[in-house]
Amino acid sequence: MTTSSKRIYVAGHRGMVGSAIVRHLHAAGEADIVMRTHAQLDLTNQAAVRDFFQAEGIAEVYLAAAKVGGIHANNTFPAEFIYENLMMEANVIHQAFAAGVKKLIFLGSSCIYPRMAPQPMSEDALLTGTLESTNEPYAIAKIAGIKLTESYNRQYGESHGIDYRSVMPTNLYGPGDNYHPENSHVLPALIRRFHEAKLNNAPSVTIWGTGTPKREFLYVDDMAAATVHVMNLDAETYRQHTKPMQSHINVGCGEDVSILDVAKLVAQTVGYNGEILTDPSKPDGTPRKLMDVSRLEKLGWEASVSLTDGLRLAYKDFLSNQSLRTA
């Protein structure tokens, strides 16, 4: 395997997605990967980001840094979610351009699509309806990130030879996930709850809502593989499957599962044998969120890790990290 000499900056390398991208790049033989912790480089600080790019000679950027959280966190800290995400992506994209970086890929989120978008959600559903109110500030920031990459391409693509791209992941899970009891997403929250129920010999676990809403889940290492795949597509192929003002690409597995069924899978993975109850008095949220991944499949990539296998790996990671279990 040949080792590349290009310097690749992975922003957000400590996060679940960023760390998976680093694993994937290392496995592919990329040796010169540049990483900075938040303490070393505050991406909301324009001058610091400028100085970093001017000094480091970066060739490619994976922009996986973001402030993320579940419904509770998004509802509680809307100003932080929109401000920090806007600042990070604006600083990184502009300063990368100013330093001559030719290739960059921005990671968004499926929440960019309207709350009642037709299912499965295709890329052309963007900006066609009202967003889900609970995470609207975060979604607005992610939409801005897509439009930043597109705008720089449109204005400077030919004159400066830049090629900036965007991928929109579905719900992700796996090693490095956040298992906080209040601020985590649905799947890691279920892993923690069923694990604690097993330890406490609880007779039952109650999940919010009716259990009927359906969600799509993608193992994070699949997301990393898809992101690197899209980054490395030749420019002509990428252009043939996108539009200048609709250039983002959905990333998912193309299948969804009900919340109740995924709860049963988690219970089975964890080894919890009690009863699973639903609480219809609690909100269900959006009835369905499934990504249309036909564009990505035409570009030669499909998910490879099943939900059963992914949950087993995620639970193994959860058990191996004492801090995640006690946070």
C-alpha cells in the first residue's frame, strides 16, 4: 500500500464521525493527517483558524467538527447550536480557500430537510418546506454550510481550481458516541438505558411515544467510508450526479426501522430480558425519516454494516469506556 504525502486536516477528529474518518484514512495508507484539539485550535476563532491554515500547508479538509446533540440539547441551547456551527464552518471553509486548499468536504445532517418531506428524502427536498422546530437553529447552520461550499465553488471553482463538496448523513451511531442521559441521540440513549436496566434488574423499560415512528441508522465507520469515497470521486463524475446549487449527497443505508423494533434489538444486544413498554402520552416526533440514497449508490457506494452487527460493536465500545457509562 502506497502512502500519500498530501496533508489532510480532519476537523473534529475527537468526535464520533471525525475519529472514524481518521481510522479510515489511516487504513487507506494516509499517513500525514493533521489534527487539533479544541484547546489547540478554537474553530470559532477566525484569526486562529487563519493562522493555522496559513502555516500548515493543508491539501484536503474533512470538516466533521460540529456542536451536536439530541432534542433536549437543541431545545435548551439553540443560540449555541446556531452560532458555534455557523462560525466553525464559515471560518474553516473561508480560511481553507484563502490558504489555497483545493479539496474540502463538509458533513451536514439529515435534519436539513423539511419536517414533512416526502419519504424517502431526496436531495432536491432541501428548502422546500418548514424545518423541524426543535432543531431548526442547528439545521439552518448545516444548510448554510452546504451553501458555503456551493458558493465558493460557483465563484472560485474555475478561477482557483477548488472543489468543495457536502455529504448529509442519516442518524449515526458507533464507537465514540455520546451516551449522556439527557443530551444523546435515540440509539445511544437506548443502549445506556437498557444496560442500566439490566444491571438494576428492572422489570421493564419504558420508551417515549408509541414506538411506531421509523428511523434510519448508519454505523459510523460506514459513514467515514462513504465520506472518503465521495471526497475521492473524480470531478467530472461528481458533477454529472449533482447540480451547482444542489451538490450535497445523502449518506444512509436506505432502510429504516421502528423505534420499538430498534429498542427490542438493543435489549437483545445488551442482554436485557425485561418488558419493553411504550408511553403514548410522550411525543413521537417526525413519523418517518428515511434518506433517499440512490444518488450515492449510482456513485458506487453502499453501506456494509448491518444494524445487528453495528449495535454489537457499539455496545462493545460502550462497555469499554467507563467514562461514557458514568457521565
